[in-house]
Amino acid sequence: MYIRDIVRRSGRSLKSAKIRTILTALAIGVGGFTLTLTLAAGNGATKYADNLIKSNFDPSELIVARDANIFNNGSTSSPQEYDDTISTIGGGRQTFQLKRLTQDDVTKVRQTEGIEQVREGYQVSVQYITREGQKRLTASAEAYNGAQRPETKAGSLPKNGDITDKEILIPDAYLGPLGFANAQEAVGKTVTLVVRQPFSQAAAQQLLSKAQAGATNLNDPKLLNEFQTLTTTYTIRAVSAKAATSLSFGVAPLLVSNPEAKRLSEFTTQGTPDYQKFLIIYARVKNGDQASQLTVAKDRLTKAGYNVRSVEDTQKTLTQIVTILQSIVLVFGVITLIAAVFGIVNTQYISVLERTREIGLMKALGMRGRDVSRLFMLEATWIGFLGGVIGSITGLILGISLNPWITKKLDLGDGNSLLVFKPVQMLALLFALMLIATLAGWLPARKAAKLDPIEALRTE
């Protein structure tokens, strides 16, 4: 019997029991629906993670640290041997002791063969930012990184390199509080930044030296406050918009040039254990767009005793997290498919029992046992195809309909979606569901193929 005749015959058999066929197909369709959305969510999360990395890291840079725990969620399970570079982060019942890089480390990394530039991880605690006639606002500041090129609402960024020492980028969150009607109005205006220096032994000695030289009066009540603060005026070059792929939480930081970030940071930490110490630094590799050059530079820094991670390593970590979460959801889809398999087996067994005389007649007329087996396995394949189409199309329609709403609620930003459907994946899933359904129909098909035609014809 020709295959095409078996295919047609299997289709007619399913049509004669439409309700049972549809109900069985819906069971496998639920699994197809779950897997379709799970794969789409995994695609969306992976794409978002890729955009997150591209928006916040320079692929030509290596992230360098002294403490490996920085790349392990900062976890330390036992006390560390004393080191004057160790910093305690956190408070209360959860603290982390992490070794920091010193200026000597920065010099050593800068002198490593293959490294063309080193960027320290400066983070400045600002006392307040203000402008004439406006309120004082709390803020934090970081060094501008030209490789990241933050999104802007107004103003322009340099095509390459750093901004000037007298320029600043302010987040759009500061527009209203600083009295600006819109972002365009803010560009070109000046703001004042004030940072405070902690009063330390070094500061006291400096103050005493000034008093002995007659440069200041120790009895002046305003002396201490003036001595401990540094006031700088900057021109707003651009207004930055917080992108959905930004790694900053809460209010985004002000961005100043790298020399300015260094100056402000050193002023606010001078005389303290944090002076010229960093948890991480960024080392740009010469020809870092080539993976081989990154690997060589990474190996050199690792041999020098540093813990190094590339942007690709960070990307793999995020992708691994997405994969784990995706796998957890996939388990539920697989469980649904297992239940559907038993449903197909049960349906096909019932079909064999109901059509015993029909099977006997087909065999009596010369139909071979393997053709009978193919007939029932193809019926199971049709059920898998129907269930896969129902599940995939339902998932696709629901996903496309909900994508804009989900994207807005999760604030994923333009160009990002939680659900990203790939036709190749959907076709592969449909094929897999058909294969699973075919295998599920093997046992009933085997029973039908082994029926004795004479005994089958005697069945009432």
C-alpha cells in the first residue's frame, strides 16, 4: 500500500472521530503553548541581556579586581587575613570583606603588555547639586565613559574620547527640581556641585598648618565647613535619559570627565582608608575587538595575580541565569507533554479496539501488518501536528498581543520585548511534537499490526 494512501486513510479515520481527535490534540497543544511562550521569553531575555551588556560595557575592556569574590556576588564564607586594602561593604548582619586595588595596582596593570588604557572605577558621593535660585539636591557622580554613549534627551556627546573637565551630563530626573522647563533649556546652563571631605587627621594637620602660617583664623565658626567642602561649577553639555538597559538603580548618577571624577573622589576620600583604592578598574586592550588579543591580555593579568573578567564572561553569566530560569519553566511544559503522551496512547488503544473488525478486513484484503502499523502511527502524527499548530499559533497570537503591554509594564525600553518569536524554533517545536506523538502511537500501532485477521473478523 502506498504511503500517500495510508496518509489519506489516516486523515479520514481522524475525521470520523472529530471530537476525540480535537480533545487529544488540545492536550498536546497545551504543552506546545507553554513551550512556545517559554522559548520566546528565553529569546527576549537573552536579547535584553545582550543589549544590557552592550549598553554598559566596552567590549574592548577587561574588568580587573584583586578579590575573586567580587565576581561571585561578593560572598565570603570565612574571615580573611588582614590586609590594609580590605574594605567592608554592607552592614548589619550581612557584610562583605573585599580586597581593593591600589594605585600601585593601577600602574602595574597599565604597564602590562597589550593594555593601552586603564580607567579607574571612580564613584563620587556628592553633598548636593544646585543652581542659582534653586533647591539643593542630593546626587552621586561617576566618570563619563565614551564607549557606553548614554542616551540623551538634549545636547550632544563627543564622537570619541572624554568630555571636558568643565562639562557635566545630568539625568533628566534633575530637570524639574533644578527649575528647567525641558531638557533643551538645560543645555548650556551652569550648575554647582559641592562635595564634602571627611574631617581626618590629615585634614586637621593641614588646617593647623594654615593657621600657623596666618592664612586662616581657627576661631572662625564657618572655617570647618568651608575647609571640608569643594565647590565646582560645570556647564551642562547634555541631558541623559535613563535607558531600560542601564545598570544604575534609583536616580542615575551625574557624569563628569575622568580627571574630574578622580579629583572629586580623591578630595572626598583624602585621609581615609578609601583613598586611591578601587574595587575594580577597567583595562582597555589594544585591538580588543579581536578575541585572541583579549584572551592574551587576560592571561597576562591573571598570571600577575589579578582576577579578570571580560565582557563576554559577564554576558555568559547573564545568559546562564536566563537559561536556568528558562529550564525551570520548560520542565512544566515537558510534564504537560508527558500527560499528553498518555492521552495519545489511550486514544489510539481505544481506536484499535473499536476498529478491530476493520483491521481484520484490511488484513484479509491483503494489507500488510507494517502498513497497519504505519496507519495508526500516522494518525498519532496527525494528532501531534494538530496539537502543535493549535498550541504554537495560540501562543504566537497571545504573545504578539501582550508584548506591547508587557514591555511597557516592565519598562524594557524601545527595541526590547519580553517575548521574541523565532520561526525556526517554532517549526522545530512542531516537528518535535509530531515526533513525540508518533512515538506515543507506536504501542497501539504494534498491537493493531499483530492482530490475527480471522480473530479480528469474529469480533463483535
